[in-house]
Amino acid sequence: MVHISKDHIQNLLVLEHLARLHQLNESIAQYEQRYHSVFAAFEERVNSASEEDMAAWDDYIEWLALEQQRQEILATLQELRNGEFEFA
């Protein structure tokens, strides 16, 4: 029987989430470079535009999803680092 410590599982989960966070940050950086803007400013620009730009709107939806995923990953990382998880 293999014994794996909770600390080892915790470290693996943290590494997995950090890798996903890195991927999200890379994707978000592409939008920031494309629009020379951070998300909040881009969101304001898209929502206040006098004419609809469908390409920008599509990018907004995708960027919003990335930002939401990033926030979820950051919250999960905080819980993992604090040891706030259980084995099923």
C-alpha cells in the first residue's frame, strides 16, 4: 500500500493550480496587448461604445470568462495554501 501525506497532496494541488493560473495569465496578457488595456477599462469601453463591435464583444465575453476563472483559481489556491481541503 502506498502512503501519501496530506502535505504532498497539497503541494501537488497547488502546483496544478499554479500551472492553470499561468495559462490563464498568458491568455489574459494576449488580450491586454491586443487592446492596450486592462480588463476593467476594456469592459467600460465595450459597454459604453456608441456602435456595437461584434469582434470586441466576442473578445469581451472570452476575456470575462478568463478573468472569472482566474479569480476562482486564486480563491482555490488560497484555500489550498491554508490547508482548507478534505479528501473525498
